[in-house]
Amino acid sequence: MAPIALLSVSDKQGLLPLAKALTDKHGFTIISSGGTAKTLERERIPVTRVADYTGAPEILGGRVKTLHPRVHGGILAKREDPNHLNDLKEQNISQIDLVVVNLYPFRATVAQPNVSWGEAIENIDIGGPAMIRAAAKNHVNVSILTSPNQYSSFLEALQEGPITQEFKRNLALDAFEHTAAYDIAISRWIKGEINCSTSQWLEELPLKQKLRYGENPHQSAAWYSSKSKGWGGASQLQGKELSTNNLLDLEAALGTVREFGYGDLRSNPCHQKAAVVIKHTNPCGAAIDSPTSDALNRALEADNVSAFGGIVALNSTVNASNATALTSLFLECVVAPDYDEDALKTLSKKPNLRVIKLQSDAFDQASNDNVRSILGGLLIQDQDDQLIDRSTWKVSTTRAPNELEINDLEFAWKLVRHVRSNAIVVACNGQSLGIGAGQMNRVGSTKLALNAAGEKAKGAVLASDGFFPFDDTVRLAGEYGIKAIIQPGGSIKDNDSIDACNELGIAMLFTGKRHFLH
């Protein structure tokens, strides 16, 4: 008996070559409906219309075509179950071996300006998801294709012999993800139309892997992620399995280094080669390239004690020189958009080092929501990742910062919003010199940052994620020789800090925007 394929696609790309290969090379009988059947008939490809196969005409203007026992029975029947086979025989139902379905273009429809409610609703597919889910459920017996991108690999697998169970399982996974994403797109649009808040986090993410443990060994943990977005789209090139803390630190590292661009930096002259070292989700060293040293060496030198056991992120391709620096001390992970061959050879000398490749397209469509759990619920907010606009900054002191100081103030301001509050960053020449994080008062964080910078603080700049309620931070900065400060402003005692800066010859900028990170 010839194998049967059911083809019903909205996206006709690749349809004809697939159908010709199925009929001419592999002896398939094709069942089809609607526009798909018309397309095949025009090319004289043998096809049986669904209505002729089921004996039931399309009704309700095409809303009901494939919702019929002869279709779903042929898809869902277990070939190894005698009772199922007997049911098929009694009802004169043929086994369907391949289902090729993609869905009505709902996303494209609602993306059109001024699309009506009725038009959008008519583009919600019913029969398509039902067939996809039926075929995916019975993937032991049925192959399910939901994208033209799968056609060539399926035909290659078919040419090699019977389709393997592993191949069918992967197709089933893609199918369920396809229908899940489709349903989420519909629910998000409807909620938006009726002014009900929604968020991309609602998408049900598949389990990527169980983790050895959570933040501590007594905590169980699991990683749920899209297959192609965000960290789900990363490739681990070597090293031990990622842990919960690795992933949290990698997220912090990526968010920080992306402040300076990521991937092909040539496309934007404002982007700079940068490197960041993260420890316990806080930057402990960060730098951009200088005329005499590259960003990575400068970031590691910024705090070489804290860098031990850290996570490193670079925003450009890792070369052999970078790899040598990365293997000069113990690190947990490194992430970058790419690695050259010499770099990978050098990094392989540290087999436990987790080497992650994350290209920019892996996060281009990732959610812009920041989601955190609290007892019995979730907090959802926008990411604090808006581009920094110097034109909104205001000079609040008699002396304005010079161009070199402004560049360093911008560098420190990009960095400080990735440091846990209260946050202070001391920097000079595109390199962090001292970072104070997570203290209960701002002076405490300032002391940590300035003490870490030491003598190097003379002539450097200081950034604060929040305003100064008193002038004590300014006066402490003056004792170390800080020449310029950037902070949000907005305290009722701003004038006290301004007066202290003028007295000490320190330039100060107000940004009008704070960057707390809890």
C-alpha cells in the first residue's frame, strides 16, 4: 500500500518540490485541500481533495474541511494496536504517514495597520493545529512538518531509509512549539485589543535541562528556555555543564557588555570593543580598548583578585591573544559572539572552562521583560536598557567636564546601572578602577569603590546610580582626587552637593534618571 501524505499549507514556499519528490521518488499518495490542492493541480501533481477522500464537502465557507474521522483517524491510529487497525478497516480509513501543515498567517495579518477584529479572528486556524497536534502526538507512526525549512532534511532522511524515531521526536517537538507559539500570538493580540496587560514571559518555555542544583546544593533547579532565543540559542563549545549561578552571572555579564555593542561592531561607529568580568552578578572589572592595551587585559587588571573564579563577557570575536589572557587565571565561563580557531585551541587547554558562543541574533527577538518571582506571584517590568543620551545631561557645577571626562563619565554611567544598589563606579580612560555594590548606604559603597581605586582615583571620575542626599559622598570623592561626578540629581539637598563640588573644583553632571538595581 502506498504511503499517504496530507498537505495543507498557507505558506506555499517549497511545496511543489516537496510534493514532486514525495510522488515521483517515494511513491506517496497526496491528500490536500483548498489552495494547496489547487496549487498542486495546476502543476499536474496527482492529488486527492480532502472532500473527495472524506466524502464530506467543505462547509461554513471553508471553516470545516479536515475536521473529520477519516482524517484524524488516519493520523492518530496506532499501527501496533489491533483494535485501532480494526477500527480503521471498519470505517474504511487509510493510514496517513506524513502530515505537512503550516497555519493561517495570523501574525502577518495582525501586523497590518488598521486590521479589523473580524479579519484577525478569521485568520485563527482551527483544523491546522488539530492536525499538527494529532500527528505530533502519534509521532511514533507519523512524521509532521510545520515549516518549509524542514522539507530538505526530511527528504534526505527519507532517502536514507525509514525515518528514525529520534528524527520523528524532534519533528514532534518542533510541531508542539509551533502551535504553542501560535496560540500565544493569538492570546497576546486579543489581550492587547481588550486592553488587558500581557507579556512574552507567558509563553510556555520547554525544559532545556535539569540543573545540578540551584544557588546552593540543597536547592533543586531546572532551566526552561526557547530553543533559539536568548541563552537557549547559545552554543556551549567546551567545559562543564552550566549551573544556576553560571547562568545568572552570564546574564549579568551579557547585559553589561552589550552597553558597548555586540557582534559586528563595524556597523556602528559608536560601539567599542569591551570586556566585562562578573562576580556574583556584579561587575568587578570592565574596560574598553585603549591605544596601548586591549579591553580584556584591562578588565582583568581592573581587579585581578576578584576576577579569580569570575565570568567574562566580550562583545567581539575572541582571538588567540584574548584566549591566552583568559587561560592565565581560573575562570568559570567566557561568553562572546564568536571565537577564531587559534583561540579555541588555546582555550581547550582549560577543558573545564565553559566556553559559550552567543551570536547577536539569539537575543534580537528575546523578551524585553524583566520577570522576577515573589511569594505567590510575579513582578514584571521593562528592562533598564534604554540607550544613553548625553544631550539630556545637565552640568550642575561652575566647571563643566572636559571631553575626556565626559567620555569616562559615559563609560562609568553605562557600567553603574549593572551594579547592585547602592552602586558607585570609579573609572578612568575607559577602565573601571573601583566598584562599590550593594551597601545599605551610599557612603559605604563610595568608600569601597575609592579604596579599591586607591591612588588611581586621582583625576578619575565617579558615577552613582542614585542621587546624593547629603554632600558627604562629594567630599569623600574630593579627598581621593576625583575630578568629575555623574549622578541622577533630584535630592532636596542637591545644592549642598553642588556647592561642595564647586568648592573642590569637581565637575558634576545630572542625568535626571536613576538606575537602581535590586
